[in-house]
Amino acid sequence: MVQRLREPRRFIQVLAGSRQVGKTTLAGQAAKQSGLPTRHVSADEPTLRDSHWIRQQWEAALTLADAADANGALLVLDEVQKINHWSEAVKHLWDADTRNGRRLKVVLLGSAPLLVQRGLGESLAGRFEMLRLPHWSLAEMREAFGWSLEQYLFYGGYPGAAPLIRQPRRWMRYVRDSLIEPILSRDVLLLSRVDKPALLRRLLELGCAYSGQI
């Protein structure tokens, strides 16, 4: 990732993966190591976001790029899939910068891979490189937290929840509130129309209760 940011401006870099696997941390570390002046903003806030917000952030980042050296500057847009028509807005701004020789590099982060992929395919074909961040592997969880195979199979590869496994109730609340609830209440509803969200929740509960039996 750092090497890509140090290269001449060529492609939008896209980090896509599940929630709580370290996308924002990775982007922040890569931006710092690249040495580029960086504007890092997130659409994961309660206030309304639209394509005009993207333009505002883009213009602010262009100010950094114009004042920087030949390597330019970096704009990181986090949770971009939550903005309506985000891919069309990014395409328009990216193409305009390309025509005008602007030196702004862009990283997009998204925690709903299907939504991100849909936007990329619709408007940004040929303009991006994808980096997929899956759940952490057993080797990674073992190195970071000293986990055994049994712990990995039971708790999964979510590093954010790992320090809580000695407090089972607290771990369960974290997984419910930080992983399951946002997916059900936001990501799924953004992806497709759901007429009866309560039934969807019940279906998930039944699926968990009969894990490995359906």
C-alpha cells in the first residue's frame, strides 16, 4: 500500500473488507509512511452525506496537493459506500484532475464490499486497484494475541474484539453492537429493499441457533 502511494498518480486505491478488520488503521499508517500531506475524512457519521460533501472534501485536498511538492497529496474517503451516487461523483472529480494534471492521489475505504464493488463496476472501471482485507488469519491472530486454533475457530478473526474474550458477555455485546447490528440496520438496507427488517433479524437468530445444521 505504501509503495502504491509513493508511485506517480495512476489509479484510485480501494480498500474493501468487513467491519473491524483494520482498514482505517492500515490507511492511516500507509498515509503516514508515504509522507504525503493527507486529508482523511469519514462518511460514517450521523449527519447527512451526499455527493456535494465529496466535492467539498476533494477541493480541500486539492489545496494540499497544490501546495505540496511534485509527489502531490492524498485524500482518504472512509465508508464511502454510504454516500448516494458516490461512484459517479468520484469518477467526475478524478477524470477532471487527470485532464488538468492535478496531483491528488485518492484512497477509498468501504466496509460493505458488495456495495463498494457495485459502485466501482458502474462508474470507475479501469480507474482503480482493489485491496481486499479479509478477516485476520490464524497466524495473524496467534502472532498478535497468542491465540490457539480452538480460540480462532470459536471467536473468529476480528482483532477489535480479541482483547475482550476473557469477558464473554462484554465480547458478545461488542460483536453484536459493532459488527452484527451495523450490518443489519445499515449495510443490508443499503444493498437491497427489506420490507420486514424484524423478520430478517429473526432469520439471522434462527440461522445462528442451527449453525452447521441447515
